[in-house]
Amino acid sequence: MAFNTDATKKYERWFLTPGGMYVDDKEKELLLTSMRFKRGETVLNIGSGTGRYIEYLTDLGLNVWGVEPVPELVKMAVRKSAIDPARVMINSYESLVFGDSSFDHVILITTLGFAADREESLREAYRVAKKKVAIGFLNRHSLSSLLPVKQHRAVYTKTAHMTGSELKALVFKALSGLAKTDVEIKYTLYLPVSVGYLVQFVDDVLENFNLPFGAFGMMVIHKKNEEENAPPRAPEGK
């Protein structure tokens, strides 16, 4: 996997700007409203990068672990005081070291754009999750994607962008037998960042309509446990 130290550091600094903080807040807000975590639940962040989501969710009272295949990014993450180094490890997306249903939830935030094998990455995420899998993605059908690429997105390749329909097709192909009702997608960041953070209420209003044109999307896969999938048992005789 290609890694650009300068681009990553520039990306991290961008999140300290007014526009960057707005994007960060909206993306994290979408994750929370989509997943509805409960305090104390366990979460695996696949593609944890520099640890932004590990820090954030840990502060909210969740028990968070991270896996990241790039050693340099793991080093950057564990330098942060809020992150327990024992909970961040070098591991590929396609072959996780954890057992089935090891975590309440699994999140992949713009992770699939870097995966060597997207289908296998999805299967592994689904395997180790007990309840839900969240997939954050950059929407190729957004207004922002039609504008010249901004420096803060230089860390992403064009393959990181996809539409909600493309992601659904990928998920249903990777996870055969999944019902359409088990998957939902929400969007945010409808306006270009240079404008959006100045008129935040517009984004808030557009989110209510959930049009598939937001720059950032969040798919949630609801995993049914074995008891829910099992056929009803016959009543026991007296």
C-alpha cells in the first residue's frame, strides 16, 4: 500500500482549519447518528490510520481497537496520549487476527479505497462484527467531486470515490444472502467545504432529505445473529 508521509501530515493539519473541523464534525456526527453506539460497546476501526476515530470514540466511552496495515500510520496513532498502544496493531484488512463476532461493531471510514481486495475486506469486517458494520465513503456523485481536487484530499486516490449504488453492489456481491433491508445509507456535506462551513444550516436541512449527493456517505449493515436467523422452534409439549 502506497504511503505519503507529507500528504498525510498535511491532511492532519487541514483538520485544524475551520473547513477541516467542519468536515470532521459532520462526518463523525453522521457516524454517531447512523450507528447509535451505546457506552461500553466494543468497536473495531479497520484502517484506523492516524487514530482520529479511535481517539474520538474512546472519549465517548466506547472500547475501541484499531488495525492498520501501514506501520508509519500506526506509529503516528500510538503517539497520541488518548490511544492505548496495545489496542492498535499492524494487520491487513483482508485477514484479521480476531475471531468471529469479536466486536459489537466494526467501522471502515474511507478504508475500502485503500484495500487490496475490497470484497475480502468486507467479508472480514462482517465476520468479526456482532451487530453492525459502518462503511464511510467519499461519494463520486457529489458536487464537491466535480470540483478540482483539493489538497486535503490528495491522500486519496480516485478509486477511493464511489457512489452509494456502487457500494451496495459491492456489499451484496461480497456478502451473499444479505437482504436489502439489512443495509441503509445516509449522506452529509452537500455543499463544497469552502461554502458549507459558513452556512452550516443548509447542510443540516439537506440532510433531512437524504439525497444521494452528499460528499460523504455512511452505509450501515445490520447483522442478524444466529438466533434471529434460525427457524421458529415448535412449542414444547406439556
